[in-house]
Amino acid sequence: MKKKWSELTARQQTLVLVGASIELALTATSLVDLARRPANQIRGPKPVWFAGVFIQPIGPIAYLTVGIRR
């Protein structure tokens, strides 16, 4: 059964907020980098990576670790 926000302990609420903040930061970082980086510095097509970034939490991590040519 799903719990309401008010039914979570303070620790659980904190963990949810920290996790959401991390996902938001990773997604934003990935999208900004993807928009600014030239296509020849990215492995694969930009539109595919753009869509993949929204697959949480794997998409942004994959883009930042595998998608960028170094």
C-alpha cells in the first residue's frame, strides 16, 4: 500500500527529497551539456541521448559516463 507524504517519517521524507534533488541535478546537468556540446563530441545521435536522459536514474548517469567522447 502506498503511503502518503504525511505518513513517512522525517528521515524517509529527507531521503526522498535528497534523492529527488540528485536526480534533478543530474538531469539538468546532462541536458545543459547535451545542448552545448557539439554532435561530434557525443557518442551516438543527440536526439537519442536527449530522450534517454529522461529515463531515471540511469539515463543521465549513462550520458555523463558513456555518451561524452573524451
